[in-house]
Amino acid sequence: MHVPTPIRLGSSEERSALFPIVGIGASAGGLEALEQLFAHVPPEPGVAFVVVSHLAPHLPSLMPELLAKQTALPVSAAEDGAPVEPDHVYVIPPNAALTLEHGALRLEARDDRTNLIDTFLRSLAEERGERAIGVILSGTGSDGSLGLKAIKEHGGVAMAQDLASAKYNTMPRTAIDAGQVDWILPVEAMPAKVMEYVARIQSTSARPADGAHEPTRAREHDVLMNQLCALIHRRTGRDFSRYKRSTMERRVQRRIHVLQQRSLEDYVDLLQNTPAEVDRLFQDLLISVTQFFRDPELFEALARDVLPRLLADRAPDDPVRVWVPGCATGEEAYSIAMLLAEAPQTAALGAKIFATDIDDEAL
């Protein structure tokens, strides 16, 4: 059996601080896919794997034992507070929700309303940034697509099992149709793609800076970024020249890694000759992570302090009007609508909510 070349990171401190983590979501039909995937993982990949599967909540899981038969890596059930280590596999236990916090696994009691895979992938995205790799395998439902969206937002990458080989393809199909997947692959090809991606980000971060040429290179970099913005403007009519530069850099670098471009200059050349890649970059720049009542404290303040003042002593012919700019897929607008619907004054006054965004697909 051919296995990909393991990634060699630097010192033990570097391995601890920088190693990537692969978050794998699976549901119905996922065990077979997981077994095939881990059969192709090399003995010392230099990354950690965390498996989040939909398990029967009150039955013991044999998944750690079954996966251990397919790989030389240590496989164990996730434990609360356990530090994540490279070259290990962690499997979510039954009746638990799993997150990653400061390099350690956190377990909480499972809530039937919680999307287990989305929850873990969101925490992975925030924790590891470009070193977060999300994988969606066989399963039913839509769990995982929002988690992949968060990973892409933070500069990581996402892959999904190809639909032909997935026993149940609803879960990977949902992620693919939502535009959240960088690579659609059979499971046996996924470890090699992980190794390839990790090797690239490690080599990029290991390049020494040349102080003598730093100002010149910075100017050249700015020129290339301006050219890139001009290409997007010409193609889409949208001006990103004043877009938050750190976000822009992160999204562009993500596309460079995904496409295995050697440099920003090569990537700009590719954009000039590939209109479809301009469209893909444009969509990456528009990625927005949103959810209902995303900032609970702010929504509590809105309901407690702001809305009562807005609604007090209003004339019946003076309805409340709300505008939500940059609404993405609308969760914030609907969250505000719920608060207004619950306010007793709204029934008499009425309310109108407008939500806008430049992302046609999100709308």
C-alpha cells in the first residue's frame, strides 16, 4: 500500500505549537469511509485527527477499537481537558459535544439541538486558522457545512468525500453545494492531499525573511495586491481596494495554498488568465460566518435596553424600520425579527426589516 510522505516539523516546541489538526465529520455510512481513510494515513503524519461522528447517545462506541485496526497511530476516545498531540487520533464519545480550546479537547453534555460537527469545526477554525483542515464524509443531513465555512473564513481548507463513493451523500453534497469545499476526493486520496497541503504551509512559514530587501519586497507585494483588486473589480464590479487588508491577505494566501502556486506573482498571473478563479476568489472574500443570535450579550442588550426605548411612545403610523447591511444568509436579520416579534409593542406598531448584501449567492 502506498502511503504519502510524512511531514517533518521542526523542534518539539514547533510541533506542539504549529501542528495542523484535521477535523473529520461523519454520520451514516461513515465508519467504512473512516476505515478506508485511516488505512492510508502514514505512521507519523505530523498532524492530529479528531473524528466527530453522529453516535447513538446511550450506547458504547466501538469506533476507537475499529479505527485502531486500520492505522499505526494511537486511537482513543476524546477526554475532557486532554491536550491534543500530533500523530494521534481522537474520537468523540457518545452523548457528548466536543470542542477545541487552547490546544485541549473540551467535552460537554450533548444537546439534541447541537450540530456536533459544526460545533467542533468552528472551534477548530478559531484555534488553528490556516492549520485547520475540515473533512466531511458519508452522512445524512447538513451538519458540517457551516463548520467548513468557518474553517475557510479563518484561512483553513476543506474537503469532502466524492458523492459516488459515499454510502450516504447528503452531508458531503450539502457542503459541496454550499460552495464550502476546496477538494472533492475519494477517501483514500485524502491523507495524501492533507500531507501535500501541510507541507506547503510549513515550507511557506519556514522561509526566512530577507531584511535587506524587505522594503522593496513590500512595495512589490502592494503592487501585486493592487493588481489583484483591479482584476476583481474588472470582473465583478466590486472594489476591494479598501477591504480589510489582513482579511484580504489571509483569503488570498488560502487560494495560493489550495492551488499550489509558488508565489503571489504566480497567482496574479493565474487570475489574469483564469476568469473562473477570479470568481472563486471573490466568493472566498465574501465568506461570512453567521448564526442566529451570534453575539448573545449584544442581543440581550438590544432586547433589554435598545428596543424598549425605540418602541416606547411611538405613534401607530410610525412603524419600526430596521436595516441589516452585510446580512450574509440572513440569520442576524431573522434574530432581530424574533426580538421584535416578542416585544409587546410591535403588534400595534408593526415593523419592517431590510437586509442587504453584495453576495448574490448568500441572498
